[in-house]
Amino acid sequence: MSRILVVLGVILSALSSIQAQQKATASKIDSLAKHFYSAKTNAAKIQVMLNAPTRIDEYFEKPDPILNLYQNALSMAKGRDDRRSIITFLIEIAHLQMYAVLDEPQAFSLYSQALKYADEEKDFDSCAQICKGMATISEHQNFKAEMYQYLLKSVEYTEKSKTVFLNPYKWLKYMYLQENRIEDALRISKRCEKYVSERSASVQSKALAYGYMYEVLKKIPSKKEEAETYRKKTVTLLKNVKEVSTFNNLEDIATVCYEVGQYELAIEFASRIFKRSSVNKQVMVNKMLCYTVISNAYERLGQHQKSAENYKRYSELYVKYLQDVMNLESGRKVIRAEGERNLLMKQNEVEKERFYRNLSFAITAFVLLLGGVIVVFYKREQRQKQELTQLNATKDKLFAILSHDLRSPVGALENNVMLTNWGALTQDEFVETTQNLGQEIRQVRTMLDNVLHWSISQLGGMKPHPKRFSLNEAIQEQLTLLQPAADAKNIALRLQIKESVFVNADKNHVAIIFRNLLQNAIKFTRSAGAIDLVQHEDNAFHYIQVKDTGIGMSPQQLTQLFQLGEQNSRQGTAAEKGTGLGLVLVKELVEANGGSIDVTSHPDVGTNFSLRFPK
């Protein structure tokens, strides 16, 4: 009985806490609305919104009321031609549309309007932040060229402004390193260092700039001494950093501390982020990254138990984030597609009304034309109906894949975390479970990447941007990435492609193609097997073969290989899981780049994928 009373007490206490929090949230927004509407003049109302706190958690929990207030203030500012206020309100509305409402096209449109006003007013601080926001949206939509364009614009505006803003430098450096563009990364890092040196920048900003330089220089063997010099400069500055203002800055400082070997300092800065609460999805990412910094730092310090504990916290947060992303990304694409469908249907209705209205005034003169218009209109509607039917079929297939193959591994992750929380595992089992968690997360991440890439391609978002690049170098990057998986099964990866071979295709697409083919080959090759990559060419094409000594496929399985369906997902020789999307995505990307793919296979002998790319 006493236990029941305790449980009821806990529940009532939790409900009271939630109600109090909701009341506090409502009271803050209601208080702002009360001040706004009680102001006697438009100028006073505009000033109320300019003085209002920005981007607090309550706005993300309930975006509609604050959006209404900002929209009213924006209309008033436009009526007064108050350009400074117009810029401020457009930026805040765009940020809420992007992160709270999740309407990125609308956010991009608002940012574009704000950039026009800010550029005319020479408000370079705002221009830099706006371009950074537009770059973020471009990256989300997989428009890499536009992303780089807006990031470089942000840097240009930053260098004209008086406020120190390092975010575009950091992002450019990170993206260049991801694509192994070391010279570009070094150039933007030097530009960042010069930028902070020419201004009275804070110790924190200088430490970050020097840290970026060290991160790039240590990847260049001929610049080890210079890299060490920057490491020492960075360490000296980091010891003088006291307060860090934002979530992003805490993560940045902690990461730089780790990179330069200041592991205890990295733990101290990264831990500060957990003393602050926020419902913003971006902050969840910051916290995940800080957990990885703390876990890695404890590992370097030899404190393996604490490292494992923080890795477990990262895994728990990553599972929650992964579930949110699955719902967010797939939902975002479907909502956008259905919005376009509704727009088409409304346009058709408008066209019908216009057509019949005009017909009533000139029925005799347009009788012959009417027949032709009806035929054209009928064909257009049939074509649109077919396109919408295909879009709905694509949506249904996507949800079938998500529900069938992605929920199972996520459930396994949750079960492992629950067992750990209950203390049902011994120390050895805990270590093994932690290792299994990492493997599960990597498998889920691979499957999720394929699902997202494929869904983007179905909505026309993965357009190739061809350029000439070294095929050997591109494939070697994927071999390096997958070598641990091959080593785990004692599989030999043999690359027999000359460094002088260059292809003309989208480098990101080629990376996805070979990553999926190699993952597939490793998955279905038994221990002590081998995977070979060979190449030959003629005057017009390059021919690349990916051959394995795996379990092979039957003729019936070959006929269904490039078709989307749950039946096409098989477990590997070590019970590896998949979605069946990898090879579907490979075929679409190969053909999008003007190539073709063929496959031959024999059970218990192996499989040979043959790709053809134009020179």
C-alpha cells in the first residue's frame, strides 16, 4: 500500500511540474503579447518586439503565437519603412520557420528578403548571419555548390563587419576536410587567423582560429613543426578562456581542447553544456558531440569506465535523435511532396474555372478550339495523376522500409540501453554491449543514409554535378572507411586501379556507389574471402569491376536485385542487416551519371558487378 502511495505521489508531482512549466511558458508569451497590444503606437509596438528575448525555448515549444507577433511587427515596420527593424524581424521569423515549423523553403524565401534589405543598408553583421542560414538550408537540401557559395559570401560579409563571427570559417574548414580538400581547408583557416589577428578579438576567438590551423596543418606531413607551434599557441590561449556564451561555442572550445591534447580542459568545457536546458533540436546535436568529446578524452586519460559511461549517454541521446531524424527527414519530404500535389490540384481548379467562364461568353466562336483544349487538358490531368500515383507509391515504399528494417535495430539499441540502466550486465558484458552498441549504431546509420539518399533521389533532389577526379583516390577513401569491417571478417580488399585514371562524374555520387557495393560485398563474403576492384577502358568509357568470393545469388534473386521491396533485404554471412535500398540507390546514381551497371553471380562462387562510366 505504501508503495502505491509513493508512486501516486511521484506521478502527481510530475504532473504538477509539467502544468507549472506549461503555465510559465504561456505566461511569458502572453506577457509579451499583452505589452505588444497595449502599446499605443506602431512605433512602440515595434520597439516591444525589438526588446523581446530571442530564440528562447518557449518559442520552439509554441511557435504560432510568437510568429503572429513578429508578423504584425514586420507589417508595421514595412509601413514605416523601418529597414533595421524589417531586417531583424525577417531573420527571427526565418529562424523559427526553419527550426520550429520545419518549413525550409519559406525560411529560405524570408532569408532572401532579409539579405536584400541588409545589403542595401550595409548591415554586414546581419548579411553574414543570413548567408550562414541560407547555407544551412542548402546543405539540408543536398545542394553542395549553393552551400559553398553562401558560406563564402558569409565570410566576405564577416570580414567587412565589426563583429567577430567564426561560424562560416569553421563550417568551410570542416566541409573541405570531409572532402579531403586539404589546400582549401588550409587557405580558409589562414584567412580565419588573419581575420581575428586584425581585430581586437577575444581570447576565445583566437584560440579557435589557432585550433583550426593546427587541425589542418597536422594532416600535412611536411608541416609538423608549424603544426606544433600552433598547438602550443592554442594551449596557451585555452588556459585563459573563462566564460563561453553559447552552446555552439562550448562544443567548439571543447573540441579544440581535445584536438590539442588538453583532455581535462576538454572535459571541463564539454560538461558545462549539460548545466543548461533547451528544447531546441540543434542543442541536442551539440550535447551529443560533447558526450563524444568527453568519452574520447576519458579514454585518452586511461579512465575507461568513465569513457564507457559517457559513450552510453551519447548512445541513449543518439537513439532519440535518430528516431526524431527518421520522422523529421522522411516527414519533411512527404509533406513537401503533398504540398506540391495540392498546389497542382488548386492550379488545375483555377484553370478549369477560367476556361468555363471564357467559354460561356464565346461558345460558338470557340467550339472547335474547345475540343482541342479538352484533349490537351485531359492528357495533362492523366499525366499529373500518374505522377501523383507514383509519388504515393514511393511514399508507401519508404514507410514500409522504415517500419520493417529500421525500427528493429533501433529497438535493439533501446533494449541494450535498458539492460545497462537496470544493472543486469556484468562488467565484461557491459564492455561487450558497449561495443555492440557502436556496431548497431553504425549499421543503423548506414541504413538511414541509404534511405535518405534514395528518398531525396525520388523527389528529384540528387542531381549530379560532374567533374574530373581520380577514381583511385575516391575508391581508396571508401576502402579506408570500410577496412575495419573487412578486417573483422578477415576479408582482403584489393584495389587494382591506377592513380592516373580519372572519371567525369559527381564525386559524391561515386562515393555512395562504391561504398554501397563494397559494404554489400563484405556483407555477403565469408571469413577469409577476398574482394577485388579492377579497371580497364576503351576510347569512350571506363569499365570497373567489383568482384567478391561471397555466397553469390540465384538467377531468381538476380532478377529482383535492383527492385525496391522488403523481400530483397537479406542477412549477411555474419547476420548483418540491411534495407534492400543500397543496390537500388547504386543503379539510380550510376544511370544519373551517364553510366550503366551489370551483374553476374553464381551461388557459393561469388558476384561480379560491372560498372561503365563515360570518360
